Amino acid sequence: MRPTQDGPRIHAGIDEAGLGPMLGPLCIGWCVTSSPSQAKDLNHWDLWPSAVSQEHPRKSGLLYVADSKRVFDGSPSSRARLTATALSFLRAAGNPAVSGRDLFHSPAPPLRPREEAPAPWFSSWLQTLPNEVPEQQLKLHAAALEAAMESSACRVLEAAVRIAPAGELNASFERTQNKAVSTWALVAPILTHLWQTYGQQQVAVVLDRQGGRRHYGGLLAQEFPFCEITTLIESRDLAQYRICGDKRRMLLTVRPKAEDSSLPVAVGSCLAKYARESVMGAFNRWFADLQEELKPTAGYVTDARRWLLDARPALAKAKVPTELLIRTR
């Protein structure tokens, strides 16, 4: 939908990667865009057709912006597509990330993880960030995205990812005794950040549904205690709330598969997936240095159990505390 005369000027989307694994971090990505005029809904794929594609692009010059599970299938070519999308949107937001530290610090300071190197395999990752895309190609993507933003007057204001390593997650699980509560504790500060930063311009936020949770009014009331929370709809496939406070407004929409209808959510999905994959790459390289021919793992439960058995010699050498390695939930 093109901009119309009622609705917000700021659109944001939030998504996660790595909620289910046994090993590795949970990553939450988000993207914020501005519109020249008000619009209840904004189809960025229609606004930026010369730079992005929601389907597998036939032209190599287009960025594949969709659910990260579609963009990335584990193959080298899909890894390059995911990298191009993530790094191009980071650059569009003013972050020419070249190291893991750039990715780790992509959120505004209040949202950054407290620890710089939460586990030993983060050390090398913080110095260099995997990049399977030639710099010249990234520059072409950046130029195409910049031209599309200029022509539409719709720009990327923010692109970031919150990386929560296993140690941080386990500490939260210990406090809350509830995985859903711990996950919300990572998402809620992002909503508060968007509210404080963009609420005066009226911000519409789309959030991919948090597991099986369908009702968010109570959680929002706790996060925004001095605001008026209006439930617009709570159904099987959609929850929508209006948050009103002093000079600030937010429209929050929560739906499953939100990345299919919101480009900012799809960007968030790709940022989160790229961050998790890059950290897991460092994880696998670090342990392979301790044990030759150790088959890498993506950290998901079945293969993580296989890896923990295979990696016993490396684990014996590493002596990494269990709470930094294996998630308890």
C-alpha cells in the first residue's frame, strides 16, 4: 500500500532466530523505516522493486528479503544471499559492519549485551565478521537500495540485532523459570526503545508471534504502565494493540509468519539469522581447533546431542562451564 493520509510515518518489524536450539545464541533482529507521509500499511517490496525481492531473485542485483528460513537453506549460495541482505540493510542504517563487534553493538547502548566476550569462541568473531559477498557486490546492493530509498522517500532508519548467548539465556531461565517470559524480557526493551525513539512520530510495529502466545495486553500494561493500552483485536491469527501516552503513539501488530507481510520483519529475520549463523561458525571453528575432523553443528536439539557426544575430547580440553554452552530450556 502506498502512503495515505492517516496512520504512522514510522514502521518497524521484529523477528527472532534460534529460539529452539540447545546450543548457541538466541538472536532478535529489527528494522525501522520512515515514510514521507502517513500510511496504515506500507509494502516496501512495492516501493523498492529495483533493490529487493520477496521471492528468490532471478536478477543477482536484487536483495532477497523474506523469511530467513527461505533465504538461507544451508548452502553456500544461500549463505551469500543472507549475508548480502543483512550487511546491506546494516549499511543502509549507517553501520558498515566488518566485525562481530559491529554486529554485537548494533543496538542502541541500553539494548546491548553487558558482556563483551560471553564465551571463548566469541573472541575471534568479535574481530572479524564472515562475509561471503565481494565488497564490490555489496557496494552495488547498497547503491541500488539507496536509489530506491531516494525515489520513494522511504528510508531505513535503524537495523540491529540483539544477541543473547547461552550463558545469558540460562541466567534468565534461572530467574524466570519460564522460557516465554525470558524471551519476552528480550523483546520488551526493544519495544520500549522504539516507543521512546519514534513514538512522537507515531510508530507502527509488527512483531512475529512469540511461540504460541496470543494475548499481549497484560505484558504491554507492565511494560508501559503509564500509558493507555487499547486491545483492537485478539484472534487466532492476529493481535493488535494501540498504546497511547504523553505525546507518543504506537500501533503493535502481532501475527504468525509476519515476515511474509512486513519487509521490516523480514529484514529483522535475516539479521537475526545472519548473526546466529556467524556466531555458530565461530563456535564450530573454535572447537575444531581443539579436535580435528569434528563435524560442525547448527545447535538444534537432535544434532546438538550428536555433537555433544562427538565433541567429548574437545570439551574435556576446553573445560567450558556447562552454563555457557548448553541451554537449560
